[in-house]
Amino acid sequence: MAAPDIPLPAINVMRYLELSPEDIALALLSLIIGFVAIHLLSKRIMGYARDNMKIPQIMAIHIVTAIKLFLYLVVVLIALAFLDEDIDAIILSVSAVVMFIFGFGLQDTINNFASGIWIASSRAYDIEDEVTIAGHRGFVKDMNIMATEVKLIDNTRVIIPNGKVWNNPIVNVSRMPTRMIVVEYSVSYNTVISEAVNVALRAARKHPKIHSSPAPLVRFKDMADSAVILQLRGWTDTEDYYPVKSELMTMLFEELNEAGIQIPFPQVDVHMKED
């Protein structure tokens, strides 16, 4: 199917040569002043949204971006008006191009744009949140109308289209103020379970950043082939999660060894049969 004709205004180069220097200077001056004013205004709006409005930074970025695009268009139209351009014809042509884009291709672009709006409005995540998006785990570094940038744990950066983000589960571990630490440990079958439980609870209570409420607890998880599997659970502040978990595991290991509780390893008994 042939693409529809898009009415574009005719360009008369000779007419620009007939413009007065004053008109050209006014057009250039309006562009410079307009772009500088938009830049300063966008920074003020972003600062106000960050300090006074209870909205995620990502949503503020989207709002400021939309305002900037609109104001840039207004400034360009003002500059063209100084050059005696037919503003109505330009607006009609731009509208026709936009309709063509929406009607013939770029569906992925439209999907990414719409998904970006939904993500921002749902407050699924914000800048510096730790997330798992489309199988990528890391920290959100930036988001625009088309894609989200995530820095992975190994300091590599991944650009994920917003459409792919919205169509997959989003796991955000930074949103809640506290997180539960879960540490699984094994003890041998000849261990007194109550003693193994008390040793783990003692290690958790010694750590200053493990919350006393909810109190730490130990669950009997499984009877595996070579060991009994227990699970220590404790709560800490989200920002302290990783260092506290590492320290708690170290303390638990030391407490078990000090109490003489055996930490078993997988083993297999082989019985030889004589003919």
C-alpha cells in the first residue's frame, strides 16, 4: 500500500535571501533566549518537584520532558514567525507527520512511549532503586520516554525498552524500608535441634542491626540426604541488607563451630558385596 501524501510547505530559498538582517537577528535571538529560558525553567521545575512534590523522580523527569518539548516547539514557531513563515501550514504538516508515524510503523516506539508513562504513573520504581527488570538485576540510573537504564552489580549498564519493562514482572527491593534476611544452614542428624536453633538466635541477637521486632526466628525447613536444613530469619533496614547478611552468616558460622555443632557435607555410604 502506498504511503499517503503528506502536505509539506514549499521551501523558497530566495525568499530567505530577501529577509532583512533585523528579521534574521530577531529569529536567532528568540531561539537563543528561548532555549536558555527553557533550560533554566526546566531546572527550576525539577528542583521544585524534587523538594516540594511527593512524586517519584522518574515521574518528575517525564513531566519536565513533556513541558520542554512543548516549549521548544513554541520557541521554534516564534522564530519562524519572525521569518514570515506560514505557521498554520507548518502546524498542519507536523500534525500530518505525527499521524503518519502513528499509522504506519513505529508501533514499538509508541509502545515504549506509552509504557514509560504507565511505569512513571504507577511508581513501579525510581532512580537508584534496586530492581529486577526483564531478567536484569541492578540499580535504576535513568529513565526517559523510550527506555530505562539499569546499572548491573558488575558495573555494566543495560538499556531496556520501556515496552519490555512493562510486559515483564518488575521486582523492586528498595521500595520497602525493611527487608527480611534469610540464611539457611545445615546441621548433622545427630545434632540436638533445639541447641542448633538457640545458637542461630544468639548470633542474630548479637548483631546490632538485626531488628528485635519482629524478633528473629528459626524454621525447620527440610530433612535432606546428608543434613537437617534450618532457616534463620531476621529483619534489617533495606539500606543495610547486604552487609548485615554477610556479617550474620559469618557470626552464625563462628557460633556453630564454637558450640561444637557439626556442619555436615554431602556424603555417600558404599557397601561392598562379596560374591
